[in-house]
Amino acid sequence: MSTARKRTWRQPSILPGFGLTLGYTLAYLTLIILIPLAALVVRASSLGIGGFLDILSDERTLLALRISFGAALVAAIVNVIFGVIVAWVLVRYDFPGRRLLDAIVDLPFALPTAVAGIALAALYAQNGWIGALFAPLGIKIAFTPAGIVVALIFIGLPFVVRTVQPVMEEVDREVEEAAATLGATRFQTVRMVVLPSLSPAILTGFALAFARAVGEYGSVIFIAGNIPYVSEIAPLLIVIRLEEFNYAGATAIAAIMLVISFSMLLLINLLQAWSRRRFANVR
């Protein structure tokens, strides 16, 4: 019996090189992700519980975290709404300039973040092309938290579009036609047929856009104004602490961001799993 088990255990895998690729994956994750994160936690723990709580309760830190996560959340929600619309247009309609629009969606991926920040600041300043339109109404976008949201929307939109687009291409249009023949309105078809099949991809796009926005630095500092307690983001506060040679304080703020980001991404992953199970049960 034991010999049979050993023979079964020693049978080669269908996928060749599994041991090598698994070892490379574990080594890569350990060297690139786990060790730096562990060093971050160890360095932050040198402050002790009291010092860590002092930094966490500091008003400047709390406001910077609120601005970073609040702006990232708002930008991710906006990107989900308009990203799904853009993906729908690119998939369901054929029009002149469609390929050009499809290429423009990837522009934030190729454009350096500093260049994007300078361009957005110039456009949305009070004397800029777009900012001048809002200035007579008393609305200021650049160098305010609103400018941060604009920058995060710009860099996060492609994540939603490129996540939803391939899934939307696989949605069977015959199901929509069947719903229409059964008397469903267009809104009911979208809400009850299309969106349930897209919800896992939408949540994935939301998670990617949110995670990208939380850690964004280059495109934000040029349009944010960087005013403490008003428009200062947490990554900038970390850089300031490093310039002050307060390494423990910088790593403590980074550890707080890590815990909050991990918790939110875990929640999103749970929602994704629930959405997939619900869609499978409906089908």
C-alpha cells in the first residue's frame, strides 16, 4: 500500500518545471515583497506602542491619511462609473477614431507621472484652459483636494477599462436579446443580465485603481498644493519625515497605510468571491 502511494506521489506533474517555477515564485515574493514589508514593520516597531500611537493620533498624520484614502476612494468610484462606460463604447460600437480612442486610454500608463502632474496643474489652474471656466463660478480645482482627485482619476481610469473590457467582449449578446424578447427593458437587461456578469471584473478594476491611487505621488504633488492639514497626502508626509531623518516616523506612517490598504483590499477580494458565487448560482 505504501509502495503504491509512493509511486503515485512520484508521478511527474502534467506541467513540466513546476518545482523550479514554484521555487522561483517563492524566492521572488520573499525578496521583493515579504522581506521589505517585514523590514518596514520591524523598523516601525522600534518606536514602541506609545510612539506608534502618538504618530497615529497626530492631527497632521490623520488628515494626510484621510486625504489620501478619501481622494483615492472617490477617484476609484468615478473611474468605475466612467471606465465601464468607456469599455462599453469601445466594445459595443464601431465608429471612426475608435482605435485612436482605445490607444488614448493607455496614455496614463506610458506618460511619466511628473509630466501628467505638470500638465494637469497647468490645465486646471485658475488661468488654465479648464480652470478658467470654473474660476468665474468661484470653483478652484488646482492646488486643492479636488485637484488630487482629478490627478487620481487620470492615472486610475485605464485600470478599470482594461479590466472590464475583455470580460465585456465575452458577454454573450444572445442573452441580452433573450431578455429583450421576454419583455425586459434596456435598463433591466443591463442591471440584471450584464452587470452581474461584469461585477467581478468591476471590483477588480476598482481595487487596482484604488491601490494605484493610494500610493500615487508624482502626479499629485504638482496639482495638490501640498498645504499641511489641507492638501497634503500621506506619501508626501513620508518623504518629509525622511528628509527630516525621522526614519522611524516615516516607516510608522507607511505601516499605517499598509494596514489600511491591506484591510480594504481584503474586503474587496471577499466581495469579489461573493460576487462570483452569486453569479454562478444565478447561472
